[in-house]
Amino acid sequence: MKKEDKERVVAELTERLRTTETLLVADYRGLTMPQIDELRSKLIEHGARFSVVKNTLTRRAAEAAGSDTLLALLEGPTAIAFLESDGDPVAVAKALVDAARETRVLEVRGGLLEGRPIEASEIDALAKLPPLDALRSQVLAAVIGPVTGIVALFTAPLQDLCGLIDARIEQLEAQGDTSGAQASGSEPQSDQSAEEPAGEAEPEAAGEASGSDPQAEPQAEPAEPETQTETTEEEQ
């Protein structure tokens, strides 16, 4: 490789190391070219670019970018999976771990996850997680769950209040029907009470009329003796 080409490769690696927050490093020693190409295709599907570069050039790029984590992993032939901004770190880790298990040659060393150094064991654990979409759904469910509970706490008293109001309205309507029935039932009683005094008044009036005649007759009887007295006086 010419010097100009080496400088270009180092410059590209340096820029990629500065802008990439997640990368996974593996030892590809023993892999065939078809195996490397197959792995590269799988990683591209998950949003990662698989680069195989000599350690001398990678070391120069890591030193220029100030990536001490990568410098510590440069032992033997090295391949780096650079994760793009829209890549899936879980799927990329799973692809590397599956390739290591299937080929029994590829060895995962470590890398960076969101700028934080991770070891090979952490990459194995990352590969066992659900896909990124499933993780997002789980996180969303964990966030929405408490919110739904809070909404239920506020909604339940309102529902109870509405139920009480409806029950009170029904009770008032029932009382209104009962009072109406009572009012209609009290009218005959008032009519009867109005008729009863009239009936009682008739006997009283009759009694007064019948009682006045006996009193008038005894008053008329004493007039007869006076007439007889006058007659006797005339005869004398």
C-alpha cells in the first residue's frame, strides 16, 4: 500500500473513531474471506460497518483520535464494527456473538457502548437482550404504566361522584312521583271534609228551626187568661 493510501486510511479511521460512540472489536484471525463477507453483510443490515485494517494503521488512528480504549484492544489481527447513528447495538452484538459461536474462530474482545468501555462478557449479555424495537416497547410500557395508574386514581373519584349524582337524581325523581301521587290522593279527602260540614250544618239548622216553635207556643198561651178576665169584668 502506498504512503498516500495509508495516510488516507488513517485519516478516515481517525474521523470515524471521533464520531462513533459505539464500536465492537473482534479478532478475525482464521476467518475466510467468504465468512468475512457474510458477516459484513449481516452487520450492514443492522447498521454497522465492518472494517478490517492492519493494527499499525489502526493504532495511528486511535492515537490521533485519543481512543485509549481501542489502543488496549489492539492485539493481533483486529476487525472493528462501527455502529451508525441509526444502528441496533443489540443486533450487531448478536451477529458477532453468533459468528463466534458458529465459526469457533472469531473472538469478541470488547469495545465502546455509547462512549463507555465494555468487555467481551458485556457484549455477550448485550446479545441476549431483545431487539431494539422490543426494548423500546418495554420501556414505553414501563413509562406509561405508572401514568395510567395515576390517571385511574384521578378518574375513579370522578366516576364515583358521577354515580352518586345520578343516584341522587333518580332518588329525587322517585320522591317527586310519590309526592304527586299523595297530592292526587288527598283531593277526595278535602272534598269529603268540605261536604261533611255542610251535612252537619243541615241538622243544626233543622234543629234550630224545630226548637224555635215550642218556645213560641208557650208564649202565646198566657194571653187567654187576660181575655177571660176582661169578659168577666164586663159581665159584672
